[in-house]
Amino acid sequence: MLTQMVDWLIQQDPALLAQRTSDTRRYIVEQWCRTHDDPIDEDEVALFLCDERRSALTEDQKLFAKEKRAEMLDCYRTAVLRIFLCGEMMRLHMASGPEDFLRVLSPTGELLTAS
């Protein structure tokens, strides 16, 4: 339920939704290029993210894009939840700021760790 609320929050902000879509497109293209010799069309990836049925990506590319899109959605959910947690810990004086939050809860100091 909490992840649904985070998704809803992102959907309510057109700028954030556009940023997530743009980040997802770049992530899919970058990951595809790292693992495949043949290129993937960035415009087709963007179309796929808007309407899977209209995209001319191959079935292999569609499966890859779905997997990477899910990874990015999970990353965004985790990031938003961590930001809320940081804010709440600061409000309750459990952490003095973002750096303290990272020191307390993240042994590596990373804010965006996938769960």
C-alpha cells in the first residue's frame, strides 16, 4: 500500500513524472548498450514507456525495457520513502540533517539503496 501511495504522489506531479520517464528511458538505453552489440532506438523506448502497444521494439527489447522500467520504479519508490524517512527523523530530532540521517541508517552513506 505504501508503494502505491508513493506511485500516486509521483503521478500527481507532472514534472516529477516526466523526470522519472526521462530517467527510465536513459537507464534502459544505457543498460541495453552495456549488454548488447546492436543499438536500441531511444525514440522507440520513449514510445514504449508511453504506450507499449505502439512501440516497434523487438520482443527481446520489450522484455528488457519492462525489466529495467521495474528497476527504475523500485528505485524511485525507495528514494521517495527514504526522503520521507529522513524528513520525519529530522522532525523528531532523531537526525540533525541529511548527513546525520545517512550516517545513522546507511553504513555506506548512500541515500538511494535498493531494497
